[in-house]
Amino acid sequence: MSPATKSASKSAPKSVPKKAAAQSPQPKATTPPADGIHPGSLLSITQLSLEEVSNILALAERLAGEPLSKHATLLENRKLALLFYESSTRTRTSFELAAKSLGAMTTLVSDKSSSIEKGESLKDTGLTLRALGAECIILRHNASGSPYLLAKHTGLPVLNAGDGMHEHPSQALLDLRTILSRLGKKQAVTETTLDGITVCITGDILHSRVARSNALLLPRLGAKVILCGPQQLLPPEAVDLSPGITLERDFDKALQQSQVAMMLRIQKERLAGMQIDLADYQKQYQLNEDRYFKHAPNAVVMHPGPMIRGLEITADIADGPSSAIEEQVRNGLAIRMALLARALNGGAA
């Protein structure tokens, strides 16, 4: 796994339009920037303190619980660019719907329909978007660290929507919101909120930015995280990501300890040169009805998507009452509304 991105520092915020200010949370004082990174950026989950995580969760809770009419002008006429170098359904759509729910204007830029296809650099694409009036950029890129580079060169708030095999911080936040909701925990998190809770993350850990961001966040709240998978997809070094992480090759043993089972997709597009026996993988690591009810009958089932039904998870489990998969998607909308409000509100949630 690639090293963590350098944490973002803080800079002077743009003012909030008067119409939106009355509805916005009161911004807190921010530390002057050391490297030009906008304080509203979210490049890595590690840059957030637990207080900031709580603030984001609280804002997401508020926005999700109030009628659209109450926050439809929060970011009225603000301009956001979605810059996607990789395909996406859930992340891209939820960011776009989140922006429009707050009254913002959005434009989508993909590598298949822009000057990126002609060889334009990420820096120049970012500067072009800024010159055209973009006030915030949501970036998905196949290179780890790319959101930091974009934030550094543009000075705009940049939200990391997934960078290579590095991180996916908004996914970790929506996963946390889902876990707290399913376990009946408060949204205001502390170092002990998830004491006694074990989360098993199973599958292609090596290539998973979702696994990395969750492994960096959940132990900070007291959770034990078990990483589970075959040698090719789970190197021993993964336990060094954070305190509170253990490695278990035996999926059944991992499930027996877990209150949350998070399944990951086998990322075939990243497996060049690897010899993965999918039939054997299915036998050893698939979450199916028999395995679930035998080893973890009360566990919350999660998956960041897209799922490959019949490989890492079966339909009866994915669609069953213990599944929080659709809830994760709904929570993504609320979390991303909160992150956009934070990005354009001086770095404070």
C-alpha cells in the first residue's frame, strides 16, 4: 500500500454568501496555512481530529433530517467541478446530488471527454477549472497523492473521492455513520465510542483505498479491525497501518469475533500479473448464508460497492435484513453534503 498523503494544513476561507450564512454552522478559528492547502480540503482521513469527525457527522445528521427546502440555498450559485479520471457510480452521483441539494452548480469533467485525453496534466486541468470559476474540486484519480498535488497548485478546497490505492476518506466517514447508526451509537465520537466492537474487513486489502481509510479511522474510536484475505491480496505489512489492527487468514475465525463484516470487491482491473484462483477465493472468503449464520449471525454486513454477487458475497446476504449496503449509499449523500458545506464554509463543519 502506498504511504499516506501529507496532511492538509489550513488557509483563509472564502466568505459565505449572506443568504447561506444564517443556515450554516458557525465557523471556528483556523490555523494559518503552512503550504497553501485550503482548510476545507479533505485529502486524507488522518487530517481530521475526532472533534472534526464529530462535527461532520453532526452536520450530516442535521442535513439528512431536515426538508430539502431548508438547505436548498446553502451553497446557492457556488460552482463545483467533479474531476473523475476513473469510473464511478456511487461516489460521483452522490457528490453531484449532494451539491445540487445544497443549491450549487456542478460540472463533470472526465478523462474520456476533455483535454485530459490529449495529455493535459492534472495541474493544468485544475488551473483551467479554477480560471473558469470552480470554487471546489472533487477529484478521483488513479495516482496516489494526486488530490494533494491538485490542492497545492490550485489553492481550492479539494475533496479526495479516491486516489489510486491510497485513500477514500468520504467513504470511511459514511461507513462510520452507518456503523454508529446500526449499533445504536451516538454521532458525537470519542476515543472510546467503538470500544468492544470488532470490524472485519475482508477481500482485496492490497488495492483497497476503502480498507485503508477505514483502518486509519476506526481504531481511533476504540474499534478492533481485523484484516482478512489471502496472501496475494493482504500483505503482512498491512497491520502497520494503525494500532488496533490484526491480520487473520481464516475468514471463519475472523467472523466469529466480529460485530461488523465489511466485504470488498476483487478488483480485477488491478490484478495484472497476479495468479488468483477465484474458485478457491470464493470457497475461502465468500460471505454466504451458511457461513454468516454459523459464525456471525448478528453482524452488520457492509460493502462499499460495486458488488460482484456470487463472488465475495451472495445475494441472500447482500439483500438480507443484516445488510447495511443501501444504508451506506444513503449515508454517502448526507456525508458528502456535509463535506461540501465544510469545504465552502471556511474549513469548519
